[in-house]
Amino acid sequence: MRINSMEIFQVNSNGTFTVSKPIKIGGVFMKDVVFSRGVKVGNIDLTGLVGKDLEVQMDNGVYIITGYYERT
């Protein structure tokens, strides 16, 4: 299913980001995690996902991120 990343990421006033809903990416589970630019899970920079549409699967309330869409 396709969702906007802002459904699961929150942009904070200090320039950091928060994972606001439970997600799994690259086998790593995260919830209520605050991160800044340059934080990678595997080869994926998490801030590169912010503002994009994501391809996700749902599993017991966890958003499993399987890909993202580039804006054209």
C-alpha cells in the first residue's frame, strides 16, 4: 500500500525527525525514535524518506517499509 511518509515521520522544530508510528525497515524495528540527518539503516538514509511516498505492508500495526517513490 502507498502512504505519504508524513503519516509515520514527524518533523521537529529543531530539525530532527521522530518515528511517530511503529515501523520496520531492513529488519530494524523503530518507534518513538528521534533521528537527524545522516542516520542510516542499512544503506538507506532515513531523512531521504521524509516527504516521499512510501510503499508499506502492514503487520499487526507495524508499517513495514518496502520501498519509496521518487517524485516526478
